[in-house]
Amino acid sequence: MQDFRNHAIRFRKLLAMARHPAYLRAFLRHRVAASIEHDAILKSLPIRMVVDVGANRGQFSLAVSHWRPLARIVAFEPLPGPAAIYRALFADNPHVTIHEVALASERGEMEMNISRRDDSSSLLPIADLQTRHFPGTERVATYKVPVAPLGDFLPVENIGAGTLLKIDVQGFELPVLQSAQTLLTRFDWVYAECSYVQLYEGQALAEEIIAFLAERGFTLKARFNPSYGRAGGEILQADLLFEKRA
């Protein structure tokens, strides 16, 4: 079931490249394919600004810039290789800024566990369950990265109406939210990839993320892009959309 879903997403991305020249240029020049699996929320929400935490090469930001070309994007990607590709991809876009840092509650350095597929790298150890369900994501190296709270880069007065906080950090979602909790009331939506099983050692699971955000005024509105075990049945992770309560 999961393999079928992956093939379907690849096919849809090829179609999107055929329809949208900007997507095709991004792929041919930088090998970046837009995250079209997030089109539903990008088309439906009146987004004016995105904080893209765990930006990797710019897959999500590329989709944002397509659907919301005037939206401001502030991205965070601590790994030098993906960050360099991100900068090249958006070199001519004045609405986009990237910071080569991971978000955490305190300033300092942390050890990143580098996955063979770098978009599966994490500040948490990669668990056996992750590599069992997603072959090719095993740890191949470690790398020290700078960490700091979100407020060091984004003053509260710079977060206006229509702002989405997107988090895709491979199990480190709760520390990222904790690092940004003094700013959370300024966001209209939080969109986070959350796990229902331990894919990374010590990670907070979806129910804990849901409870944390509920205590801070956010309601779970929808679940997108669920991933299931290779044998089917058990849900592993999904993208959860939260909306600030009035």
C-alpha cells in the first residue's frame, strides 16, 4: 500500500512538472521536485507567510511559491548541502530567506544523525523501525549543527496575519514547538509531520503534539498524507494541520 502511494506521488509530480514550467526548471537545474502532496492546504488557506522548519532542498517552499507567489518564506535548514541547493533555487526570489540552523530551546550545537537519504536526517537517533519501513534511511554519519530558538531569527512583530508554521524535522517536532512557544499565538496554522510510532528514538508521538498545541489554543483540523506499514494496516505518520482557535 505504501509503495503504491509512493509511486502515485511520483507520477503526480511528473505531471505537475509537465504543467508548470517553474517546477520543471527547478527539477532540471537543481533536482528539486515540489511537494505537490501539500497542494490541498496551500490552495485552500489564505497564506501570506510561511515559516518552513526543516526546509531541506526547498520542496515545500517551492510549492508555496507556486500557489502563493507573494507569500514571505522564512526557512530553516541546518545541513550545508541541502541549504546550498535551497539558496540556489530561490536566489532570485526576494520573498525567501533561509537560515542554516536547527530550532531548539537554547542556543548551541547538537549532533545531527545523517541518513543515507538526507531528508530523513534527525537530531534524534534513527530507530530500527524507521529503517525497516523506509529502507535506505539508515544513519551513515553524524554532523554538528548550530541550534537556536525561533525568536532569535523572527521577532514577534514580524509575524503577521495569515502565517503558517510548517514543521518537518523527523521526530524533533516537540522541541521545535517548545522553542517557538512564546510566538505560537502569532501563527494562524501549524502544519507538522507527526509519527504514531517511534521512528526516531525519544520522539514525541502525534497524541503528545496534539495535546501540546491544544493547550496553546490550536485545534486539529485535518490529517494529510498518511504513511502506513509496508504490510499495510498500521499508520506510521501523517501531516497534521492545526488551526488557532478564535
